[in-house]
Amino acid sequence: MSAGAHFREVAELIAIGLLCMSFLVTVYRFIVGPTLPDRVLALDLLVTVAIGFIAVIGIRTGYALYLDIAIALGLVGFLATVAFARFILSRGPRGESSIEEENQLTVEKQR
């Protein structure tokens, strides 16, 4: 085994180790996150970590098909983040519904 191949193998193992640690920290934030935006951000980071895993697997195996899979996952993750952001904007970060806001406005108009 040449020095370059050995260096690449060590770099791949380090990358997998760092991705595993970031995956565990992100799962913790997803479970514990006190607000909905925290959980959405953690979900977006999980997609990013998954793309990192796919990239490392693609480098290890040498298949270029994994690049297409990573791009597709990135697009799906982006669309999911945009959808969650629109949901949070309509609902509020703490979970207040727009119905409660309408009820408060009705009560204030009656006064």
C-alpha cells in the first residue's frame, strides 16, 4: 500500500468518526430541542450529515453514482426545510396557532 492510499484511508476513517459524533450531537439536539425551530434546524443538519456519509462512502467505493444520490438528498432536504419554515411562520415558533391570535383580536375589538 502506498503512502497516498494509506493517508486516504486514514482520512476516510477520521471523516466517518467526525460524522458519527456530529450525528449523535444532532440527534440529541433534535430530541431535546426546546422549540420547533431547534428541531427543524437539527433535522436539516441531519440531512447534511447524511450527505457527508454518502460522500465518504462514494470516495471509499469509487462509485460516482453516490454523487447523484447526495445531490438528490440535498434538494429534498432543502425543500423540506423550506416547507417547515413556512409552517413555523404560519404557526409561530412556540406553537401558537393563528386561531388563538384571531380570538385575541376579537376580544380586543369587543372592548
